[in-house]
Amino acid sequence: MDPLLPTEKQEFLSRLETVKNLDETDFETYAIVKDRENGQHYLRYSFTHINLSEGGRKDEFDHFLPLASDDVLAILFGEQPYQFPDQWKRAYLRSGTDDRLMPFDPSENHDLEKDAEAELALLAKLQQFKRKWEDADDKEALTRDLFRDLDEIIKKTDE
């Protein structure tokens, strides 16, 4: 059974047993849980969000990261960090404001730093081009140089 299939939250929760509570604060809880039906372990991250725009209503959210046996042992023995969102780089189930758990894959957002650096470099080249444009004797050569520089920045980003 795929541990990341969309499912009803209450039905899923009814199958879980807590293996070990890891950490608990007023607004966050971490625990290792096990699905009694299929034996799959999950790292459960639960948190409370206070929605001030709706009169202080408290919303409860749950995230379930599937764990391999080695991950379970490493977390239990304190050898592997588990904090959200830093350690949650793989797909997991997460809840919303309804009674569903839906798969979420955060991997598409991991390399944003590299993209942000490229965007800043592109912007700097464009600003430099704009400053030089008015005084350029050879506007065509200036434009060729700009496109060459932009291509180099984009190639570095794709590597």
C-alpha cells in the first residue's frame, strides 16, 4: 500500500498508534507513529495555528512523513534530526481545514537559493546594460555582450 495516497484524516488517525512522543510544546508536537494496518511508520508533526483574522480560531494541522526502519531507529536514538520544515525534504501527507490528508512534495522548492542568485545576477547585468546604453558607441556590440553574459548566467543555473 502506498503510504502517500490521499485519505480521510479521521480514518487514517484511527489506524495509528504512537510509538514514541519526541517533543511537545504549546503549539507543536512531534511523534513517531505506526499504521496498525500496514506497519508503515510516520513522523507525525502536529501544530496549532491561531487564525487571528477569524477571531482567534484555532486550527489543527497534521503532517505525516513516511519513515524507513533505519530512519525510525536513527530518530529514536537521537542520531537524526526531524524538525519541520528543515528535515522534511521528501513527499509527505498533510492535512488542511477539511477531513483529508493529501500528499505534498516539497522537493520542487529546494533549490530556490540558486535560482534567486541567478535572478539577482541577471538583474545586475540588465541594470549595467541600461547604464551603458546611452553612452555606448557600439550599441550592437553592447547588446551582444549582454546576451552572452545572460546565457552564461543561465548555463550556470542549469548545471
